[in-house]
Amino acid sequence: MAYELGMLGMILLSVFIVSLVSFVGILTLLIRQAVLNNILFALTAFAAGTLLGAALLDLAPEALESGEAIGISQLAVFVYVLVGILVFYSIERFISWHHHHHRELKGESHKEVHAFTYLNLIGDAVHNFLDGTIIAASFLTNIPLGISATVAIALHEIPQEIGDFALLIYGGLSKARALLYNFLSALTAVAGGLAGYFFLNKLAHPTLFLLAFAAGGFLYIASADLIPELHKETGIWKSVMQFFCMVAGIVLIFGITSFLE
């Protein structure tokens, strides 16, 4: 009993530490608003790159590997990815309609918060939930593996959390709200840790679905929302910077993923 409580305590402590990584965006508070506005286009491109990298180089391969292990076809995995894209599209359309309708009724004219900010929070919440289940599974295998997995996931989250925070600011949230919402989204790792600890043997197929679903969501956000935003910049210098920042996001996720594997 004491061992089980100790194991649960280590899992909860680990996922909470990983959740605190979301506050890495606080570093941007040290930058003046005028300077931050000038570099947001580059950080948004970096965010698009990390989302594409996480979806295609991390989540989707994990989903395919998990599917193969339990006899689920690759076609079914990609169907789950498509479901993620369609669901995120539907959510965005509803959020956009609701905000537009609400503002018409209230006659509000405050700064609009783009729908993709909420979509990113949802996708990130799913991703963090999965991180929690991975940490729980690692600790239940053995404690050193659990510690290694915690460090690996924390390192993996740092570049994406920087991009996520920049994305929330770009989407219209204040710095304080962006930090709060990003942290609340990160706390789903705690729920994932608890689910992994108590229901791990029952999570094989749902975990596969969530991996593919999150990949579809990240693909939708990057391709339908962020890349069109980047096209609004017409200057050749900014276009070149955006391209290299996007590639940097992809390469960084690929490098970290490859190294940790």
C-alpha cells in the first residue's frame, strides 16, 4: 500500500513539474511590447513548425506504432487523424459563429480573440493528457524509466510551449490570460497521469485514438490557421524569416524526438 501511494505520488509530482514547463512563456514578458509585436510573425512561424513537427514526426508515428502493436490498420489510424481535422474544423466554425453572433447582440468592439487560439489550447490539452499517461506507464514499468520519461517530455515541451505562448498572444489574448490558459491546458497532464495509473490496461485503443486525434488537430491548426496568417506578411525579408523559423520549429522537434528515442 505504501509503495503504491509512493508510486502515485511520484507520478503526480512528475506530471505537475512537466505542467510547470508551460510557464516558459513568461520569458517573453521581459521583452518590450513593441519588440514583441515585431517578432510575433517569426514566433508564429516557429509555432506552426513545432505543430507540424509534433503532428507528423511524433504523434502520428506513435499512433501508427501503437496501432500496429494492437492490430489496428494504418488506414484506421489515418481515419482517426481525419476525424481530428474535421472535429477541429467544426469546433472552430462554432466558436467563430458564437463570437460573431455574441458581439452583434452585445454591440462589443473589443479586441477579437481568434478561434485558433482556443483550438490550440484544446489540441495541447489532449497532447498533455497523453504525456501524463506516458509518464504513468513509464513509472509503472520502473522508476528510472519514469524519471527519464519525465525529463524527456519536459525537454520536448519547452520549444512547443514557447511557440504556443506566442501563438496565444498573436491570437489576441493578453499575456496574463495566455499564461493562465496555457497552464490550465498543461494541467491535463495530471489527469493523464491519474488515468494512466488507475486504468492503464484499458487505455490501449483510446490512447491510439487520442494520439491520432491530436495529430489531426495540430495539422488543422498549422495548415488552416497559422500558415494563412503567415501569408499576410508580404515583405520578402519577413517571408524568408518565416520560412526559416518554420523549418527551425520542425527541425527542433525532429532533433529532440530522434535524440530521445
